[in-house]
Amino acid sequence: MGTTGDLFEEARVDLPETTLGEHVVHDYAAISLSLKAHPIAFFREDLARRRVITNAAHWDEKLAGRRVSVAGLVLVRQRPGTAKGVIFITLEDETGIVNVVVWPKVFERSRRTVMTAQFLLVRGKIEREGLVIHVVADQLVDLSDELRALGDGTAGLPRTDKEIREGSWKPKSRDFH
């Protein structure tokens, strides 16, 4: 018996280091949060190049009525029966949440993205009525492949769809049915 208390000796195996991104993704897959970082923080530099503001920044009163881009994990999709086809989406980034309104015409143009995106970039206009603030979407971009690459440890590397691992992490949103 070895000094480790094992029943028999095993050959030592060197495993590759887990990246911080992979660590965060594994935490999110297991318990839907991480104390290490938020998944969107890994994309902040790229999002800033695309002129995407943080979700916290959208609260700035000076932005009311202006066109902005926001992005984040899709937490919730809602389509209340009383809302005449309007869809409400809640996005989360490393700074907080933003509420997005998707009118029926925009939904029809971007149905697949609205229904399946896990990491979503939204371009639209900030509307503010008292304490209620939301972004009215006119364009939606699915960034979910970038999120999956973070979990694969391949973020930032060129790859084809075939190289995306089957078991990739997919954040779960709470959606209407």
C-alpha cells in the first residue's frame, strides 16, 4: 500500500491547468453563480470595442432616450398574455441587470435569437419612466458561441462548430412556455 493510503500505486497524470474562465463556467454549471468572476466580465474588453455599455451604466439619467448597446446572460424571457405579443427579457452582466422590451415586429425578425440566445447583445433605445428603465430592442445579436468557448477553454481561438464540445455549458434562463 502506498503512502497516500491508496490500495495500489497509480501512475501520476499531469492534467492541463483549468483557466479562470473554465472555472467560472463550471461554477455556473453547478450552482448558477461563481465567487471568482462573472462570465460576461471575460468579454468586457471586446464588448467595449463594440460600444456596449455595462448594465449599470444604463441607469445614467443622461442616457434616457438615447440609443445604446447592452449585453448579458439571459436570465428571464417573459411573454405575458396581457402584453399583446411583447416579450420582456432580463439580461445580467458583471455589473447588474437590464430589462429589455422586444416588440412583436422585432421578435418576428429575430425569433430564433430571442428564443435561444444565452448570451445576448441588444441594440436599442433607453426608455425611462420614473424608476422604470428599459431598453427597447431594435437589433439582437446572439453571442452564445463565445460563451460556450469560454467553458471549453477555447475562448479567443478560431474554431469551427464541430470543435465545440458536446457537453458545453449552457446557462439556463427562466422562460415562458
